[in-house]
Amino acid sequence: MTPFKLPFLSTFDDSLILSVYIQPRASKNQICGIQGDELKIRLTSPPVDGAANKLCREFVADLFEISKSSVVIISGETSRHKRLRIIGNFPGQFKKTVSAIEEVLNKQQT
């Protein structure tokens, strides 16, 4: 299996920067692929009163097994295109999660 390129992920100091495209009002919360240079995430919440932003932070925090306070939206508060800063002890802490994301994306390609 060839390694999947992750154009939506970069590092900065002790953090990961994750570029995401959010699809609100979905039937379930899930990673569903890559759109452009962003990780596409479907969320059940509507984009009203910050509900989708809150669920986005919670979903990514659960995905990376970190606290919600470790996920910060650095741009795109009112947009479907967001950049998230994931604060943690990179690279050791996130290696397993990044590998799991690669595996999901590779399965979608087949």
C-alpha cells in the first residue's frame, strides 16, 4: 500500500494545523475524504449559532484523543472551510491518529 499524501495537515511548533471542509446537517459524524487540499468532515449539527463549530472541535478532539480545549479554530469561524490548530505533543502523540486517517482515506480510494 502506498502512503497517502496528506495535503490538509502541517505542523507548527508543538501543534498540527488541520485544514478541513465541513459539511453540516449530515446523517452522521464522519471523515469522508479529501476535497481539494482539505479533509472533508460530515457533521450532524446545523451551521447555526456556532453549533457546527462546537461539534467540529469535539469531533476532532475525539479523533485525536485530546481535550476539546486543545482544538482551536484559527480561521473560518463562519465558513465551511476551516483551519484548526491541534495543540499537543507532536509527533509522538498524534502519529497513531494520523495513520488511522491515512488508512480510512486509503480504503475510500479502493
